[in-house]
Amino acid sequence: MKSLLRKPVFGAMGVLLMLALTAAPALAQFEDEYDPGTPQFQRTWDRTDKPVEDGVISRTWNWGPGRSEVMMEDYTESPDGMRQVQYFDKSRMEITDPSADDDGLWYVTNGLLVVEMVTGMMQVGDANFEAHGAADVNIVGDPGNAFSPTYADIADYDLRDEPADSEGAAITRTLNEDGEAEDDASYAEYGVTAAENVMVPGIDHTVAAPFWEFMNSSGPVWEDGQIVQDLLFPNPYYATGLPITEAYWATAPVGGTDTDVLWQCFERRCLTYTPANDAGFQVEAGNVGQHYWTWRYADQPQPENYDGTYYADLNQFNDSGVSGSVMLTLDGTQLSVEIDASGLTPDVEHLQHIHGFEDGSESTCVDSDAYGPVIVALEPFPMADADGNLSYSQTLTVDPEMLGDPAMRAVVIHGMMVDDEYNVGIPVACGDLEEGDAPEPGEYDGMYYTEIGGLNESGVTGTATFELDGDQLHVSVNADGLAALEQHAQHIHGFNAEDMAALLQSQVAVCPTPDMDMNEDGFVDLPEGAPAYGPVLYGLEPFPSADNAGEIAYQETLTVDPEVLGDLSQRVIVLHGGEGADGLDPLLPVGCGEIMEGELPEQPDAEEYHLYFGELNNSGVMATGTLTLNEDQLTVEINGTGFEADMVHPQHIHGDDGELAVCPGPDYDEDGDDWVDLEEGADAYGGVQLPLTIGGEADAYPTASGDGSFSFSETYTVDPIAYEDVEERVIVLHGLSDGEEYIATLPIACSMIVPADSEAYVADDLDGANELPEASLSDGYGNAMFWYDDFDDILYYMLNVKDVDDVTAAHIHAGREDENGGVVAFLFSLDDGADPVEAYGILSTGRITADDLVGVLDGMTLMDLVDLMEGSDDITSDSYVNVHSDEYPGGVVRDQITAVDPGA
């Protein structure tokens, strides 16, 4: 291991002298070693590497020795287009914005060096890149070995697109000579697993456990002039960036010895895990800084070959009305050109050229200053015919280096009448050249739509539809939740082929997620969201203003360039303008929708459910209600009587995911105090899923009126996915006096949530007089309600019984009112060894399926039971409910089951 050559720390004058260095490649040889060259670089280096240099800890370098002095590199957004950098063995330190707040962490960054070497695109600005060719440098092992992949291989083998490992999965994967992943069981001995899945737009990979442990590890670090114990990386991704590959094993020569090494590449670094190394050196960062410097400054790429076809659509300049098309074919020094145009001044010569910039930067047809000087004259200049049409076809000999990349050039036609005089130099048509054959007209014509969701907790919702017909785009946007009476910018965003940023992620634009808030101010602002949704392609103008209710209704037909707009199914719509960190921010993204092909689906009908409350704890409460779920809007209405007058009554939707919630009967009274309290009831109905409060405010539960009546209606915004199985939940009402004090948590009524279109049945008069062969003398009474959901083939039930002692069981029996029949389904039964219970309200609730049928219906369908409940004629039912007790084992209360109106 090399030791760092120590030099005096630079003072302010020393830093200024270093900043005066010329831009690269005026570099010392990379074999030299240098100290960190600014106070900020020194502070960043000291934190993790000073304890290593001083021998405080035996572990791998994080940065390694300095390998360049401070230098200046091109970067568009930095002052004068240049930023300070310094190269180290394992990375590069950067100060992109010297005027930024020095927060001690993100003021100094290390670049996406691995991404640049993989894509071959050298980053010279936030969205500016230069083609450089992927780096053919080994990631693992001795340089030039044939047993480990290179950065270029990651792109060639599409390793960035390989699916993510499941967390906890064993990693025994290696790459064969064709770059295909194969399992090699011999690596299982190391017991390496996948630890942390990282999923953000364009990235879905899982960090291997040794690397995740390293990224979150603690140890001696240098802070404020002393050694302290702390995290090596305050943010686990600060040094590495996000993973861009999965982890792979390789057996490669290290110091000439074949060694098993696990490797995984991240945006900023590649990490290796060598089980044979000492503990402090098992996980190391590869020498990405060395690799990148060599790639950028020592390995000069060969001139690009731009042979191929290119096209452009000509659009008018200076209101000339000219339109047309251009097709180029480049083959070495031979450039074939075909131009067809109309709307020109007739019977005169029209100059025409390929325009561009000598530095290779992109020409555009925004205005005459944007397309640059003449690169190639398309001679001989043609004459327009008497109708103002022009048709030109020539093969020219050109210098390919001077022409450069045709896709960065524009074709311009000149010449028009001005004040009755022909001006040969005025541009009348311009077209941006693109690589490839011109697409067929109307390639992306059709219908598109999206559902708009809120960004930055704005609450914005809405829909947008699009119809593209040639260059006519019909747009309709309806949204609410916007800042009232404010204008809201709205755009179609996306990536086109020339957007270099698109090469670093998916070509498809997506809506940003909260974790893209890089400055951690609580908002994903415009530039932070841009890596997800891309630049503006078209403004949906005129921008609308929201009305008093914060709603917009926008309809316009826009003229667009279909080639710029491209495939709408790869675009998003973004709405702007809302409350940001410093008040109203007109640029803040507040709504976004990913556009899909097709017509806006009809909104599904609201799902409606009935609520039938049975009393708990002898409360005397009687209540019914409805629950309506309309996408993310959940409305609950409850009306009832028998509540504690003038008292607050908490109420909730209860349930546990994956468990069927039921209403508690007296068998849940575990302590035998004749009360089913909150904790005992929770064993039946689970935890609170949604407090049913007034206005959604915490603890703002409704109060019963002075006569004990109760009326409640509220709508809540919920996650629709979490309520897909709302019928597996129950609603519980609380609040009852135990004779001494009012207990707000005591359950007083409970209802299942029953689909409204269910068929309803009832045994509404459970009575001892109905028992056969002779009536029981019990004063007990009650009812049983059933609802059959034929869609899911489920029979819901609620059994209410009062004033019956020592209940042992309850069933559905097959039989008419004048006969006894066998049991076909259980409604209530005691656990083995449990004592009989006293019935004082809900005895049981639940569901019956075909698997629950017994007796004569064993093995039959649920419809066979429903047919028994329907009865064989209009007068008689063929089934009944029977409740049994210790005193009356044959039945204490009974009643026939009949069909009723489900809303009754």
C-alpha cells in the first residue's frame, strides 16, 4: 500500500494559484501523487482517509492518493463554463458551484464516472455530453486480464437492464465469455446474499450484502481536528451513487494469483469483495479515478464514422409559407442530397446549405443565430418552377471531418421577395437533421390519455386526453386541487434521441418520486424532476388560470412537429405552480401524468356497501349505514339510535392485512367480566385502519344528540389498493357507560361491510316458541342476517341473540318450519373446553363458503344452500337458524330463513 506524500496545506493564496491552472489535458503524469488541493477537498479526503494514512485503522482507502493537482474542466453550469476538479485513485472530487452553501457534504461531489465510462458519453454539463466511446478497461483484477468484464462490456452485454435480485437471495452468479449470466455453485461457499433493493426511475438493482454493509459501516473518521467514531458515509450513496448493475463473481488474476472476487458497479464507483483479503480490505473501491483519467485524457477516441441516412422536415422561416423535406445519405466522402420544397418564390434561384458549428455543437432552427454558419453549400443552387416548387437531387464530395455529425446540423433554404424586390439571402425554410429514414406520415397518430396525480403533496388530480392527427394535436386537460386564481404552466415533457441524458436512463419519461429531492428541502423542484420527465417538448398554451375552486378546464388544438413530439406514450404532462419552500413557486411541479395510448377509460362505477350494526356489550345501539368507494374517495354514512346522549363516540374501520376481521361475540370476553373490552375485541376485528373522524381531523369523532340519536357522513381520500378487499374489514363504534363512568373505548356496535348488490336473507324472529317438538321457555330473542355475494360466491352472516344463558352453538339447518332437519352450516361454536356464553348482542359474524357446508350439503355448492334459503315456494323456507344452549340442547330460539330486499 502506498503512503500519501505529505505537503504543506495550501493557504488562500495557494488555492488561488492552483485555480489559475490551465484546463486539462495540461496534466502532470498520473504516476505523481498530490495532496488534496483545496480546503474543501482536504476536509473531504481527511474524513475517511486520514485515519488510514495515520495508521489509526487498517482498512481500504476511500479516495486514495491524489493523482492530479487541482485543475479546471469544462462544465456548462459552472462559472465561466469551468469547474474545479482533482483526481484520486478511486474517484474525482468536484466543486461545481463555488457560490453554493458549503454544507460540508454535498459541496464537494464525486462524478458519475462509471456511468460515463459505460455509456461512452463524457459529461460536460448537467445535460451536456460529448461522445467519447465506452472504456475498454477491466473492472476487476490485473489490467488487461481476459477473465473479468470491462466498463464497455456492461453496455455491450446490457448488464444495466438485468433484473434485480430479490432481497435475501444467494448470489452465485458469474458471466460467461458471451456476457451471459450463469450460476456457479462453487461461489455458494462465501454465503453472499442480496441486501437492499434500489428502485428509482431508470434503476432497479439490489446491492449485495457485503457492499451494503460497507456503505453503512462505521469506524474512525477525522472530524473537526480529531478522530471520532462515526459513519464512514453520512449518506450511503454519497461515495458510490446508485447501483447500475447486479453483483457478479469473477475469478481473475490479482497480483498474478487467481482470486475469487465479487464485483458490482454503481454510478460513481465499482466495489469489489475479496473473501481472501484481511477484514479491512475485503470490500474495496476499484481504481475508478485512474481508469477515468486514462479514458478521458490518455485514450483519444478515433474519429466518429457518421455514414448513414439522415432526414429533416423543412418548416417556414420569416412567414414564407415554405415547407418540404430533405434526405441525405453519407458514404465516406460522398454525400447524396434530395430536397423537395414548395411555397418558394417562383422562377428564381434559391441558395441552400447545410449549416452548423465547427465545435460540433447542435444546430437548431430556433432562429438564424441558432443554426450556425455554412458547412456545406448544396450546389448547384436550384431554381423554383413557376408554381414555386423545387426538386433537387445531387451527389457531392465532402470532407467528413468538416461535415461532422449530420444529426447536429440543419439545412436552410434562402430567398424571398421583400418590398417587391427579391432578397437572395433571407432564410425561408429550415430543417433540423435527424439520423435515420424519415418516418411514415402519421406514425404516431391516434388517441392518448393520462390520469394526473399530485406532486409535492399538492393534492392535484385530473385527466388529460390527446388526439394527434398529423401536425394537429387536440388537447383536453381537466384538473383540480390547483392554486386558485393563479396561472399554471403546463407542458408535454420527454426525451428525444438527441437528449444525451436519455442515454443514462430509460428513454420513456416518467413522473418524479419524492426521493429525487436532492437538496432535501421537502420539494422535488423543476431541475430535480427533469431527470425523470426530461425537457419541455411543447408548452400547452395559452397557460390556463385556475378558478376560485382551484380547477382548470383546458381545450386547445396546437400545431406541432410530429417528429419533435414523437411517441406520446413515452411522454408525460406536467402541471406547475404551487406552494414551495418560499411561498408560491410558479415553476414547482404540482401534477404529473404518464401518457398512455388509447382512450381515457370510463371511470368505474362507485363500489357500494351496506352497513348493518349489531349491538355489543348490551349497549342497545341500533344503526345502519352505507360505505361507498369511488377510486380513492371513501364515503361512510351511519345513522342510528340508542347511543349515550351528548357523548363523543369514536368509530373506526378495523382490520389486519391478510386477515378476515369479524365482530366479537361474548366468547371474546376472556377475563369473564361480562364486557368485551377494546383489547379483547381487537382479537376479532384487528387494528385501526381508518379513524372515522369529522373532516379527517385527529380525534374529531362525532357526538350523539341529546336523545341518543346519531348521524354521520364523511368522505376520505384513501389508497385504493389498500381498500381493494374492504369487505374483509369491519366498522366498530365505541363509547358506553359501565354504570360508573363513561368509557370511550368500549365497543358498542359492529358491522361487516357487505356488497350492496348482495342477495339478502333473514331469520328476523328467533324465538323459543318456534322450537320443535315443543317450545322452549326461554325469554331469549334475536335475528340472523345473511347476504349472498354471487360474484365472489360468499355468504356473509351476522347472528344477534339476547337474553339467552349458556349458549353452546348455532347453525343453519335444512328443514321447513314444521320439521327438524340436519345441520348444513355452523354459525357459532365454542372452542374445545370453553364454557358456554351469555348472549347479549352479536353472537357471531363471518363468511360461509362451499367448503364450510356439512350434512346433506357436504360437497355441494353454495348456491345449493342459497336455494334452501330461498325456499321451494313463495310461502315456505327450506332452512332455519337454530341456537342451542345447555338448558335446551335441541334448540333455545329458532326461526325460518326468508329472502328480503337487501336495502330493507
